[in-house]
Amino acid sequence: MAATAGGAGVSKERSAIRNHVEFAAYRCARALAHVLPPSGLDRVGDALGNLFAMTGGRRRKIVDFNLELALPEKTAAERRELARAVARHFARSALDAIRIQTLAPDQLLSTVEISGRENVESAMSLGRGAFFLTAHIGSWEVAALVTGLNLEHGLAVVNRPLDNPLLERELDRLRRLYGNHVFGKRNMLREMLKQLKKGGGVGILIDQRVHPDQGVAVPFFGHPAWTHPVLARMAVKTGAPVVPTFAFRERPGSYSLRYDEPVVIDDRTDAEHGDVPLTARYMKILEHAIRERPDQWLWYHDRWKPLRLAKDPK
């Protein structure tokens, strides 16, 4: 959840140059977003995604390993096509996130079909606030923005800042435009408690790998994956329900947002006491959603790094 620390000396200068190059690319994309319709941006995203799928280097090796490990029932050809679809999805999503910055809240809401509102109402009726659990799948920023608009006390998002501070400022500006706010590793627990105490929501993603010193190993696609137990611990501490929340891109400029039945800590079984079994339950929920739309999950993350290195130390 913490940002990657920068190096020293020459690497700092290289990092600053890279930041400005990336920001210049972002500004070009922002200009495109002002003139192209969603379908046009998608075509640009498809071209960029196909290019990255061919030249992704280390990330291509990671996505290939992850897909083979998690989806062994698919043929090699099916996994290769899925990897290309993943690249296209995230290129489209990156451009789409820039386009959203040009929309007023009402304009964004008009493009989102929402289901499961009753699950949010049920969770909030307990008077403890609520956690909104999602993953790096679909359009998770849309999920956060729309959820915040529909909650009386807004949504706070547990955030790992982008490595590029220039881009992070742009993303933070968008979130605040919609009434959300973010907090990182520093004072994370205190900020969560404050938000829940006033009856608000806390958005949280736990689908990425953490260091063994910080996490617990739980099954994920049938293989152990180091996962942060913060959600399990905070749900037990506060009694706040956990609402699984997933936003998917359905077509250019159009989304579906689904709230599933909340996980209420008072209803957990005897077997779900403790960080590991409760975290495993949350990850099973995420896995189910990813299996629904595997082309929209961030397979580029090195989720099973120990297993990958055991197979190929390079």
C-alpha cells in the first residue's frame, strides 16, 4: 500500500525525467479526450493495448505466468488472446479515466447502470458505516466516484499513490471533484475509524500482493497469495459490513455497477474467526468476480511472485 521509494543520485534525475515524459503523454491523451467520442478513444486504446501486448517485456512474462497458473483449463491460444484483451482493456480504461475528468457528476451517473442498491441500504442501516470491497477490475475508479456520490457522508478510499506524483495530483483532483477523499498508509487506521464513525463508506482493494511481513497467505485461484489482512481486522474491530462492489465497462462510455450482498461480521461462522479465514472469504468473492470478467482484471500485477520465481528465477 505504500509508494515505491525513489533511488538516489542519477536515478532520481532519471525518475524526474520519466515523470515529465509520462505527464506530457497524459496531456496529449487529455487533449484527445476533449475531441474524440468514447468509441474513438476505444479504438486508440485498442491500438495501444495491442502494441503493449507485443512489447510488454517483463510485464508480458508476468501476465502469461499468472494466466497459466490461475486458468489452466484454458488453452495456450485462449490465454494469449485473453492477455491481448487485458492489454486493450487497460489502455481503453486509462484513456476513459481521462475522459471522465471532462464530465460533471450528473453526466457520469447517466452512463452507469446500478444494481444492488438494496444491499448498500441494508449495510448502511446498521449505523456502523460500511466498507466497499473491490479489486483492480473493470472501472474501479468509476465504482468509487459513483459510490461516493450516492452516500450521504461520502466515500474515503484507501490508496497507494501512483509512482508519478504529477499524475497522482491529477487523479486526486478528480476524486475530490466528486466529493471523495483518499488516505494512504500513514494514519490509515485512524482515518478509517473516523470515516466509519460518521456513517460514511471506506473503499478498499486487497487483490494485490503484499510482503509476507505485512500479509497472510490465503487461497486465490487455488494457489497461496500474500494478502493484507487489514479489512478483516477492521471489520472485526468496527462491526462495519463489507459490501462487494464491482464496476465493469460494458461498451464505450457505458458501465454497470453492482453491489453484492454485504458480508456482516455478526453473521460469520465459527470457522471464519481470525485474519486468515476471513481474508480468504473476501478473496473468494473477488476471485468469483474476476472469473466473470477475466479480461478486465489487472493480471499484470506479480500476484504469485514466489511461485513465479520458483519456476523461473530470471
